[in-house]
Amino acid sequence: MNQVVHVVLDDTAMVAAGRGNLLASRLIHRAHAETGWHLYAPTCALVEADRARPGILLTGARTGRRST
């Protein structure tokens, strides 16, 4: 039997992931790789995470742009 898992990241989890926290990174990777795992990042939490650590929204993002 396959279970469906829903993971909701709050601002502290996003900041932790941006700082390289292993558990947060594993959750994100698993939600990407496993069928039935879903990851949610509410907009208000994204805004708060960016306030706590400016630029976190672009950390790891593949924008195709180079920073100068």
C-alpha cells in the first residue's frame, strides 16, 4: 500500500534548507523523487524566509542568469 505524504514548509524550514540543513534537504529531495510525496511552500512563508535571509528564494534556483 502506497501512502500519500504532504509536506508543508514554513519559513524556518526554508531558511534551514537554504543554510544546508540535512533534514530539510532530504525532505525536499524525497518530495521531488518519490511518487506520492508532495511539497508545499506557502507564499507568505516564502516572503518571511526571504526577509530572514535575503536571496533565499534564488538559492539553488536555475534562473539561467549569473550574479555579478
